[in-house]
Amino acid sequence: MAKAKDSAAMQRMFSNVRVCMKCNAKIRTNKPGKTKCRKCGSKSLRLKSKQMKAGAK
């Protein structure tokens, strides 16, 4: 059961999450091309990168 919880948690944390490349604000959106940052108004967004856990390969 641990795998199902991990995959569900990963889905929530990284699905449709973008990060502003100017101010590093996190934005959850389904429309990446038409979205701008809520803080600075920039349109340069990237996907949130997945971080590796300590000890994982």
C-alpha cells in the first residue's frame, strides 16, 4: 500500500505545478501557455522539478 500513497502524493505535488523563473512563485494551472505569474506577472514558467529523497537512487 505504500506505493499507492507515494504515487498519489507525487501526483498531487507535481501535477500541473509551475514555478516562475523570475520570482520562484509556485502556480498550479492546467493552461501553461496562457498563464502568468500571480506575483510578478511574468509569463516565463517552468515545471516544478522532482526532488530526490536522501538514500534513493
